[in-house]
Amino acid sequence: MADIKTNYVWSFDLVENVMTKDVKEDYVASVRTKKSMTIDDIANSIAAERTEYRIDTIKNISNLIDEKIRQLVCDGNTVVTGTAQYAPSIPGVFTGDSGLIDPNVNKCAINITPAQLMRAEVAKVELKFSGTVRRMGGARISLVLDVATGKTDGTITPGGMLDVTGTKIRSVSADDTGLGTVKLVKAADQSVVARFTQLGINDPSRLMFTLPSNLADGEYQLVVETWFSSASTLLKEMRTLVYPLPLVVNSAGDDDRPVIE
């Protein structure tokens, strides 16, 4: 096997594998991702490395390329870049050979797969176990609703309320006499920006609380630390639940991050 130079490290936690309910000591990896990068971050990074290029120029060209890729793929073409291949797709089964379209089943979609250069770069990544094992026991945060806007896409409103639903998410202390910990951390560096000591609702399937009014623009993670297991049982070790989607404050307007299915 060829010697592959390692340039990157992915730190990962172990999470219970919920797909194999009969196997108790079965885990899957969950990568500890860092900041969610935007075209602004990418342009700044390139300009810092290649000072002959202006940030605005990089952003404008990138936006033009993205726009053209969308147009070409929607026109029925397959587009291959150094990062990914984009191919038109129609999911769902057709009943019979008449080609009759069921709009609830057969919808236009795009298959996105890593290109050769991306696969070669990923081959340089080294995996490193963080030492954290998340024993969930079926517990999870399923959805976060921004009560002010009704959105569930991760965008949140400073000073507004969050309605959090899930399974076994009630936040309790080790002796069940008070709250565990409910907090917001910065996605970039995991620093704590808010701890919630009062919850309007603190149930096994629902939490509700008010966000700070001075929450700055950026991306955050919702973290719930609890010893709750059931109405009559506490855990022997604290359980940490992290909502898998970043929560985004964008006071300038709606979040325009693309959704890929």
C-alpha cells in the first residue's frame, strides 16, 4: 500500500448505533466538526494565502460559477468540478411503463458525489478518537422551533423563545433536585455564550426557554447535559445531547445556506 501523507485530523466521538437494537456495545462515529464555512470565509482564506487576489473578486467569481452550475444541471447536464459531480436525478418508483408521474413520489433532485480530487484529499485525513462515548439510550434532540418566526431550519431570533422537542431530553441534576445544564456554545470554538437556568417547560419530550437578547450573529450549538433516564430512574453518568444542526443568528436577513437532500 502506498504511503499516504497525512495533512488533516478528524476528531470523533462514539455514539450508540440505534440501527442495531439487539447489540448493546455497538457504536458509530460522529465527527466533531468545526466552523461551518461560508464563501466569505473561503474568500478571506484564499486572499490571505494569495495576496494578488482581492476578496471581492474571489467571491464574485465563485458566485458566478455556482450560478452557472445550477443553471447547467437544471438544464439536464452533468457537471464535474474539482470538488463534486452534480447529476440530475428522478427518485421514486414508476408504476407501469406509461411514464405517468406521481408528483408526490417522482420529484426532480440532484445527486452530488465527491470528485476524484476531493476523494484524494480525503485520503490524507487521519482519524483521532476524542475519548468521548455518547451513551444515548434512545435520547435525542429532534427539532428546534424558533417561536418568533415559526422556523425549524436552524435560524433563531435573539430575545425569542426556543421550543425544543425530542426524547429523554428533560434536564435534571445528578440528584434530581434541580436543573442539569442547558447551554448555547459557539460552533467555532465551543465557548459557552449562554446558560439557561430557568426553563418555561422542562419535560422528557420538550424544553422551552428564552434566548439572550444580545446574541450576536453567528453559528451556535445547543447542548443539554442531564442525568434523566425515566420518571423513576437517573443515569449513573451524565448524558450530553447536542442538536446536530447549527443554530444561526443572522440579523441581516434570512439564512441563505443551501439545503442538499
